[in-house]
Amino acid sequence: MATNACKFLCLILLFAFVSQGFGCSRSFSDISLKQSKTGKMVKNTPEWEVTLTNPCSCTGTDITLTCDGFKSLTPIDPSQILVAGDECSLINNLYGETDFVFKYVWAEEFDIKIKSGEIACS
């Protein structure tokens, strides 16, 4: 009897992991942001790379970042990201299991964080 209960519990746990995308909670909080220097200098100023990662099969939509005072010595592609005031908005969705990367050139790292967005699972 105990063996059957153990097998049943193991089956439920396996199903839970599979249905969650192997550890993804299928929520917007799965999307992460990382920022680092690329090692490249432009006009004696460091280049920074911002990477948003979506590790799950769900799509991140309407993603907005905080980017108060954001500036760059090199242009940011307006077909990828819209900079308006203290917010930066991704133009396209962040599809499942992909990264979105943009670079900027400035003397110091800006305090860029994920502000808001939605998650859409098929």
C-alpha cells in the first residue's frame, strides 16, 4: 500500500515539473535582466550590454523597463526599444526561451530594471 502511495506521489511531482516547463513558474517573474560591460570602448567610454532572458516557453509582452536619465553616446535602435522619459519599452514581444539584447555607451552603468509586463502562455 505504501509503495503505491509513493509511486502516485512521484507521478504527481513529475507531472508538476513537466507542466511548469521544468522549473518555470510561467509568470512574468521568470524573465530576468542582466547588465554588464562588454569590454569594448567607444570614444574612451565603456559599452554596456543589457540582456533580458525568457527561460520559459511563454511569451513576455508589453515589457517596460525603468531607465531614468538613460543616455547613450551611440544610438539605440528605435525599432527594438523605445526610450521615453524614465521608461524604456520593448517594441516586440520576448518570445519563449529567447534573449533580447541591447547595448549602450556611457561612462557608468544605468540602473535599468524590469518595471512591468505580461506573460502569455499558449
